[in-house]
Amino acid sequence: MNFKPISVGALMMAMATTASAEWSFSSGPSPNAFIQTGNITLELQCDRIRFAPAGYEDSQDSVQKQGLSIRFFKDGTTEVGAFQVGAENAAVQIVENYLVEVSFNSQEDYGFVLDQLAANASVNLSMIDQDVSYGIFDLKGSGTAIRSLRSACDSGARQGGSYEAPEGIVYCGGGAIKRQIEYVILDNPEGEWDARVTVNGESIRAMTAYSYFGNSVPPAGFVVALLGEDRSEFLIFNEGAKNWLEYGDFRYDQCN
């Protein structure tokens, strides 16, 4: 954790894109607490943060640097804490168009971030190496939403032991972010959820989509799309003896 003053000029510029709506909580299949105003969104899940900055170039910048500065303010100008996201404590990637996803390696680190989000007046998500803000979010109502999120996540963790990891083709890869991904199509679907995907040992429900590309001709080898309950998307391909999967900007080839 590092504490760093923010320049007045940078703060004033960022305030122009401050989200002013109140926080909400959604129980859903994947619990989340969120705030959204205009084209600015911040979403908290059980083990990760997702946010949509004002422009795609900001998303690319944070992913390329594999870093993000999360800075907490008790009022409009007084910084009282910060957490510096980097390759040593989290993974940063782009999901669903230009949403930036920060997955924390340690639940203790994420717990610190949630504590600060619940206790303060605003949070500034900014570049890791300079005082340039991706967006400032009002934290009014965040405490109640985060308490509901934590309760739902704790309940889900207690029930999660009933699921078995899928058995099937295992895909490996991911460039700088290594993942092992496995999926199975269920014989007995859970409502709309007729598949299960496991990423690095963490399992989620998913639904199949065989017409993912609509009226467009699908790419060669396309088999099915798996749409995760956390809004992740996995595209499955098979061509001859080759099996691969596409997730985000990465390709994962069969490795078992």
C-alpha cells in the first residue's frame, strides 16, 4: 500500500467524470455491488473489480501496464488510503468490450479494498505511474451494498463445495496471464445453465449459445459459445485434430 498526493489539476479534471448515482446490490447468480452513471461504471464481485472508464484507450492503458492505482478520499481532496494494483498482487484484463477486470490474488488484499470503499466518500481509479484519472466514483451508499455483497459471497462459498470440477478437454495458455480452462456440457441443466466452466480451479455456471455470431458466418471450426454467469464468454473451436478456446484476447490450446 502506498500513499500519494493527487494534484489539484488532475482531481478537478477527474471530477468531471465522477459517478454521482447511489450504489446498488444485485443478488443474482453472480452477486455484485455497483454504481453506474452515463458511460462510467464500477462493479464489485466476490473476488474482483470491474470498471468501465470513459474510453477504450484507458482500458488498454491499464491492461498494458498491468497496473492500477485505487485511491480513497474521505472528502473531495483528502486522500486517506490507497492500493496499488500490480502483477504481483492481481491480474488485469479486458473483458466484455472495454470493461477492465482486476482479479485479486489475495482475498485479504481485496478485503482491504472493500473496507476502504465502504468507509470513504469517493474513490479515484487512476494510472499506476502518473496522476491521470480513469474516473472518480462517489461512494454514497457503498457500505450497505458491500455488506450485502459480502453476505452473499460468504453464503455462496459455503454452498460451493457441492459442485464437482468438470471433466473434459483442458485448455492452457493466456500469454502473460496463464490460465487452465476446462468445461463440460451438463446432462441435467440447472435451468438456463446447461454448462460449467472451470478456470484455474474456480467453477462457474454457463449457458451454451450455438448461434453466437447471429446472421454472420461463424469462424472456421466454431463449435459453441459458453456464456458464464459472471458475464464471461468462452468460444470453443475444433478443426481436425486441433481443439482450442478463445477467452478475451487470448487463445488457449488443448493441453491434456
